[in-house]
Amino acid sequence: MGVSAKMKRSLEGTSWIRRMFEVGAELAAKHGPGKVCDFSLGNPDVEPPAAFQTALEAVVRERVPHKHGYMPNAGYPEVRAAVAGHLSTELGTTLSAGDVVMSCGAAGGLNAVLKTLLDPGDEVVASVPYFMEYGGYADNHGGSLVLAPTRGDFNLDVAAIEAKIGPRTAAVIVNSPNNPTGRVYPERTIRDLGAMLAAASRRVGRTVYLVSDEPYRHVVYDGVKVPSVFAAYPHSIVITSYSKDLSLPGERIGCVAVHPGAEDAKTVVAAVVTATRMLGFVNAPALMQRVVARLQGLSVDPALYRTRRDRLYDALAGLGYTAARPEGAFYLFLKAPGGDDLAFIRALQDELVLAVPGRGFGMPGYFRLAYCVDEAVIERSLEGFRRAIAKFPAGR
Amino acid sequence: MGVSAKMKRSLEGTSWIRRMFEVGAELAAKHGPGKVCDFSLGNPDVEPPAAFQTALEAVVRERVPHKHGYMPNAGYPEVRAAVAGHLSTELGTTLSAGDVVMSCGAAGGLNAVLKTLLDPGDEVVASVPYFMEYGGYADNHGGSLVLAPTRGDFNLDVAAIEAKIGPRTAAVIVNSPNNPTGRVYPERTIRDLGAMLAAASRRVGRTVYLVSDEPYRHVVYDGVKVPSVFAAYPHSIVITSYSKDLSLPGERIGCVAVHPGAEDAKTVVAAVVTATRMLGFVNAPALMQRVVARLQGLSVDPALYRTRRDRLYDALAGLGYTAARPEGAFYLFLKAPGGDDLAFIRALQDELVLAVPGRGFGMPGYFRLAYCVDEAVIERSLEGFRRAIAKFPAGR
């Protein structure tokens, strides 16, 4: 009984995304890595912008004492100031260094924020389909996730969220551009969400925080803008990372920004810092803090992903697949032909095409493709997609 | 009520070490940074070895696709293999890549391990004085710490630990070289501990894991050897980091090694990997994984710290202070003159000397000095130490 009973349950229900990643490794070992078309993981294939390498080399050459040592748990003051400056423009709310905490990626930031907000038994409302790690994150801190449906177009259903808010609700979490749907929630929806949260907070007698997970903020297409939650609701916390912006997901660097007008904002920031330490993150990696401070506002060119989106979306639509055209991020969420997502992704695996079943996002009957892959992979995959859908004629 | 009630309690009881770090920043701002003698934080003042910079530059120049991308959550296979090879020699037990998980520092590794082992209500036994973050780490996963006393010389009291083991005990945690005492537990004690744990596991009907937190393993003096817990007890997990070995605490890079003969060893490793993901660490920072893989077995020269230890210990003993001479790490744990650790560290603050009270390690009446500071700081501090002890004649 080395592993706890709780952890054993987690192992059994382990992430579909990571499970597919493992299947991919097995198939690659068996058939050769060039044979597998792996759409399972949101691991950007686009290399970091050239300015990243320049900044990294400059930071590595810098002669600074204790350069790899501890700094305040919140991050270097000058890094926080640089991030605050950029986010002020981006979010339309003036932030200072004291409103920003550097984090170990968005996932690390989210955990520090949930530890800050949640008492045991508290709830966090999320909208389906959703990044299922949220459930584990809430559970890490004694909380649980309560799920609201989205609309048919995967836009937020503000009334459905409202119906899930009660006296145990500590926060509502939104993720736009969305993983897995690629949906960007429009400004009007975010405004409605803010107004609803203000009313719901009064109704339930506690401030319900809005936690906005925005790692894909800069990966948007066709001139779509990601509205600012800060403009819509003061009790908001924005969490983002440089993982997708700069193609650095392995480096674990991101940040948390607390709206300065949030209730107890200063205490919330102090608690996020303390939570960062208590959870064992301690601080965001030192070197990468200095690097991203020099690259505020820089992002990989989303046009690189748009080309892939267009090719994949158009080709699959031509083959009879059904999906909403993504407005951002690099995911395509499609109806599973035949209706059984597991059966369908197994049919795709037979074609050496890897996808994640919709149940991995709380929505069976769909599947997700991460199109952050080389265009050659997309081309190579199309015959497999054609053959797979042919096996499920009812799904056409 | 933005911040949870639980977190508010944590904020009130926030780390004494970090509180002193903040006091230091305030005093430095008021009196000038050159005036404050800061012994509060274990932030190595010794720069990383030259080979670190060479390896870092080489890794930064390497042209590898997806170099900053995701890798398996356990770390790069080749990095795990390099670490396993080195630890096999160091711990005297043959390890393979599959026994090692790369972590975000020792703190990140410890949290992944405790999440793996603890069910809600489970207990972890630690020996006082101890690194108080352990309490928060156990609580993160629904567990709690149970404290056993040490012997007068701060060596482990194996019988006292045994007395604390019951059916809720998931693990015993040891930390050698010890923070805050600098004690290295001798091989015979570790052997006795292993034998006791085997018997206690039978008595309570569950395998009690031995978790060994060893970030200071290579910072030892006078030929002292840190014995291997793997040699003493198969149900052991070693957690270490490169923070102190290579003076990189800000980079958050470490590792977890599970004894291959531990009960359910493979499942334990899989659970540590899953816990790493679920807690939001996701993986150890990519770039630093590649760097430390090239530097296995390298460590800063402990002689640099030994010089400081000798100067500080001898000078303070000459002034009438009482402490055990540290065998490793870079901490000196002294009796507080007058017996009240808070009163005494305040007297030191009046002299612009920063220390951490013993209650920050579960042992009031003592105080800790981190002597990972420049020798000039030690020299400058001595007059303050002389004046402070003079105010507490009863303590002499």
C-alpha cells in the first residue's frame, strides 16, 4: 500500500491527454516516429521567436551576483514591474509590480490561486468542455469542480453558470481562447458574466472570484480580440503563461495578475505568494523570469497556426467531419463520427492518428485535435481521417 | 472574504525564514544594504562552479527541435538515465532511469511524494527541530506532521520516532545534513532507523515509507559521509536538488529517486509523475534538466562553507554562544542567550544582524544562522553578536 488510495484512483483516471501521449510513444516505437500523426498534445511545434534565443543568450552572459539564487517568492521586482507594465496595456487596467506574481507556468499559477481562494468544501464553477486538470487542481485544495454546460456554439452560458453558484462557490473559472474548442468568448459575454457575478456575489453573500486562464491569449485568428475580464469585473484574477506565446511549455514560466480593485487585493496577492511557497513551487524559475521580462508583448506569429487550422479544418470538413471553426488556440473539437468518442479515436489509432477523446474534456461524443504540428503531419494524416470516418457511416 | 479562512491562518503563521528575509529588505532599505548582516536565508552566496556556466552556454547553443517544449512529465529519458547512473554510485543501489523523476527542486519533489503517499488523515513523522515547511507540505495533501524529539546532540532518536508511528503513519521524513542543526545522522543511526521501520511497518500493518530530504548531501565537512537510506531500508525515497550543490536555488531543479525494491515501486514512481502533473508542476524546467544532466557529481567546494563555519563557530563560541559544531549544510543552530529566541533575535536586529528564531523550526529557545554569506559579513557581524549577548547575561 505504498501509494495512497486517493492517488490510486487518480492513477486510474489519469489524463487522457497524457495517456494518448504515451500511446503515441508506443506506436512511434513500433511503427517508426515518422509514421505516427500525433494530434494529442498541445506541445507547440513552432519554435520560439528568434528574439527569445537572443534574450536567453544575453541573460546567460549577464554577470549578476546570485543570478541563479533565491529571489522574493513573488519574483524579481523588476520582472514583476515589466510584466505589470505590459499587462496594463493588454488588460486596460493599470497594474503595478505589486499586483503581479511570477509563477511556474499557468498550471502553477492556477494552483497558487486556488489554494488562495478555496476552503475545504468550496466549489469552483467551470464550463464544459473544459481542461480536465482543473478538477485535480480544485481537489488539491480541498475543493471540487461544479460544471455548467456551454451553448451549442461552445460560447459561455452565463445563466447556466449563474445557476451553479451557491454559498460554497469561491470562483468561476473561464478559459478563452478555449482548450479544447478554440472558442474566444466575445466581449459582450464577458461583460454579462461580470454583471452576473456581481449580482450572484450579493445573492450568496460572498465575493465570487473570476479566474481567467489565458495561456492562449495571443494565439487568435482573423482579427479576433480576447476581451479583458478586468474590464468586466473587479474581483478577477488573470493567469497566463509564456508556454504558448513563446513556445516554452517545458520551461514552466507564467504569471498571475490580481485586479487591484478586487476585494482584499493586497491580501490576495500576499496569499498567492505564500501559496506559491507552501505548494513547493517556491518561485518561478530565475533565469526564465529574466528572459521573459525582456520579451513582454512578443509572441509567436499566430499565422503559422492559422495556416494549419485552415488546412486541417477545411480538409476534415470536406471529409464529412463536423466542428466549429476555431477562433484561437490550436485545438479543433470535432463531433466523433458514430457518436462514441472512444471507438472513434481507436479507429484513428488504427490509422496511426492520435487524438484525445471528448470525455477527456468532460464531453463524450467529441474528440480534440491539437494542430500545433508540422503541416506535413496534417497532409499525411488525411488519408487516415478518410478511412476512419468511412468506418462510421452513421456519423456522416 | 477573497482569501480563504484556511489561507488566512497560513498567512498569519507565515514562514519565519521568509519573514526575516522581509525584515532584512526593510532594514537594508533604511540603513543601506551594506549595513545589514543577513543570516536569515539559505541562499548560497557561493557562485555556481565554472562548469555550470560552460554547460549552460553549451545547452543554450544546442540546436534541438522543441528544446523548450513539453517532455514526458517525469523528465527527459536521457536526463533521468544520467541522474540514475550517478545516484547508483552515490547511494550504493543500482537505479535505472525509470526509478528517477525530475522535479521542481526538492520542495516540488517532496510535495509530489507526499501527494503520492498520503490519504486524508495520514501522518508523517518528523524530528524536531525541522524545516517547518514540512508541516504545510503534509497539510497540502490532507495529512499532518507528528513530531518526535531528537537527542541532545540533535541526532535522531529512533525510539522516539518509533513511539510516534501508528496506523495512520504513511512516512517518516529525515533531513540530513540537517537544516537547521547541520547534523549528519551517522550510518549506524540510519541502519537502526531502517530496522525500526521494518518492525514498525509489521506492527501497524502498513508499509511506512522513509522519505529522505537530502539537498545538502554534498555540503559536508571534515570527511563526514552522508549514509545511504537506500542501504538501510528498501521502502525509501530520496529527494534532492541541485539548489545547494550547484548554487541554483532560484532555478527549481531537483529529483526524486524511488528505491527499486520498495513495495509497489513502479506504481510509486508512476504516482510521483502523476502528482507532479496534478499539482501543476507539470515537469521540471526543461533547460535546467539538460544542464544538470551534464554536471552529475559536480558540487560547489564545501571548503568555501567550511571556512565560514569555522570562523563563525569559533568566534561565537569565544563570545559565549553555545551550539553544536555543524557537520554539514550551512546552518548553525545556537542556544538563544536568555532563553527567549524572539527577544534575542530582536536584540540581534537592533545590531542589524538577522537570524531566524528556533520556533521557526519547532524549537523555541534557539536561533539559526545561515552562514552562506560573505566572510566580510561574518566579520562585520561579530561586534553585533558581542553586544547582543551582553544584554542577556543570564544566557552566558
